[in-house]
Amino acid sequence: MDNLVNTNYTWNELTSACNKCTRCALCRDRTNVVIGRGNPSADVMFVGEGPGKQEDLQGEPFVGAAGQLLNSALTALRFSQDSYYITNIVKCRPENNREPVAEEIGACIEWLRIQTRLVQPKVVVCLGNVALKTLIDKDMSISKERGNWYVKKGILFTSTYHPAALLRRSELKQDFWQDLEAVKAKMETLYE
């Protein structure tokens, strides 16, 4: 696996490097590399696990059914579109929408670190277990840790259920909503 030599990428350099990436086997079957969408200098960064079928086809994260649910919640809670950036741990779709494995996460994590340096968010919201375990603590569980706050390298981190989980288990929607309300409230306190 190639080491990333330049961690001081511009957005254009990051996009170009990601589009050429062959650091893991996920590159073999991708239609598009799915880097991110939203304001590249947003205060809130939402991080999921990896692209699904629609995301792979369109080249943008969270555009399928789970993304529509996330977008609806953000709109209903009046998150302005320029207040957030959305990305994933891995940038290429794992087959059959399975969770990415450790090797794939390890191959891709530096791209996310570079994105985080470029965005410079005040808050990172981990969407689901993969993001929680990768970004906060590998021994945590979303059902126990969702809604809690942590500080890492001066950035506030929290987690909530992945929107895809809500499509399978509607009883999680209220917790998801409350978690996003808490993110909105936290952002308002940061501006005071």
C-alpha cells in the first residue's frame, strides 16, 4: 500500500488523488469515487461508513433512500445547506452495501483525515457504528454512545444512528431526531 506523501492537499489535489486511488480492492468495482458533498468549509461534518449503490452511480454521498431521510431531517431542523459537509469513511462502495472491513478502512482513513483538515469542522457527527468505532473508539457501540460528546484534537465528536438503520427500524427515528437536535443546539452555543 502506498503511503500518502503529501498531506497538505488542496481540494482539487485531494479529488484527483482519490479518483486515482487503488489502495484497496474496492477500487476494482467502483463506478465513481464518492468523496463528499456540501460546504467544504462547514462547521458540521457528517461521516457515514461508505457509499451505497446510488452513491456509487451518482458520485455523491447520501443520495439514496438513507440520504433522503438525512436530508429531510436536516431541512426540518433548519440546518442551512452551507452549515454542513457529508462524507464517508471509505470512498468506494463495498459490494452489496456491506460494512467496510479493517483493511479497506485503513487504506482510506488518510483521505478522511485530509478532508477533515480541509473542512476544519467544529463538530463531527458519526453516522453509525463504523464511523463511531473508526473516529471515536473501536470499543464503543452506537446504541450506548449515541448522543454523547467527545473532544479530539479540538473538534467535538458525537454519534447517532446511520439513517439506513432508521429505514429498517423506524423506532430509532425519535432518537436520531433528538441527536440531530442536540447537534443543532451545540452549534448554536458555539456561536454565542
